[in-house]
Amino acid sequence: MIKRRLYQDRFVFNIQDAWKSVRSVLGVLPTGAGKTVCFSSIMHDHVGAAAAVVHRKEIVGQISMALAALDVKHRIIAPPAVVTRIRRKHLKAFGKSFVDPHAQAGVISVQTLTSPASGRNRELQRWLAQITLAVFDEGHHYVRQGLWARAVDAMAQARLLFVTATPERADGKGLGAGLDGDGFADVMVEGPSLQWLIDQGYLAPFTYK
């Protein structure tokens, strides 16, 4: 079982507190501060169906390992070869597999979620309709256009969490909701700064060259 750091506890608490008044939260933590640990813990504590949506198929296994480290059984919506490979990683690391095709929690890539084939998959659609928590990794991608918007729209009944280290986009589009907003977030919850994490010894200092 992974033990969260105190600043991660505070970050998770602030996200859960924000959900008392809004549906959609943008959670910001610097790279290396443990975003995956935090949102996997939130999924662990959630009662009901929950999905982790990743921006690249290669990340599915990484999130699956984090959930397994917290004893969370989960489905993986991916090609059979990918699922088999992840099962083997579980067996090697934990002595058993936490992959369960009938689990309430699950991991899926945004490409798979928004593909035409997903609309024809009745089992997938039944699961999506039950989801009450949706976590979107690399949340700065999610604006109201293209596959990013379709992925969010697929989670119509869910609380939403977008996690990122970089809440600013190069194209200038905002991540906030509202009449003039380009994104989906109702509120932003920030963890500690990069400098604080370095000063406290959680991250190594660095220099630019």
C-alpha cells in the first residue's frame, strides 16, 4: 500500500472539499510531486464506478500499476495483448493481478474512449453510464473541441478531475468553464510549488543549461 506524503494528503483533501460545491476540478501539482499517487488514492476511496482517462495508450500500464499498488481491482480497456502484458507486470511486482474485466474502476485511453468502435461496445457503454468519478491525466489537453471534448462528454454523470503540472496552454486557451471558457474546470486546486518541494527535499534541485 502506498503511503501519501502530507502535502499529497492536503492536495487530495482540497480536491474532495472543492467537489462539495462544484462538479469539475483542475488539480495542479509539479512534475514528480505524485499526481498519479494522488488521483489513484482518490479512485481507491471512491464508492462507485471510476475511470482514469489517459492521453496516450502507453500510459495505461503506468496508471494500472499505481492502482494495483493500492489494491484497486480495475478493468483495462485496451487490446488483449496490452492487457496480457499489464497482467504480467502485476504478477511480477505484486504476486497477483489486479486486472478484473468486471471491476467498477477502470483505465482507458482517450483514443479508445472516443473511437467509433467504443460506441458499438455495449459492455463499455454500460460501464461508462455508471461512472461517477472521471480522472483525466494531463488535464491541460482537455478543451471544448475534438476528441478531448468527446471524452469528457462521455462521462455525463461523473465528478470530473483534470490533473496536470502545466495549467497553461501554448495556444492561450483557458481550461476554465463558463460562458467564455475554453475548458471544463469550475475551480483550480493547486498543490505546493516546485521550489517548495525542492526546499523540503522532495525533489532534487536543477539548473538550466
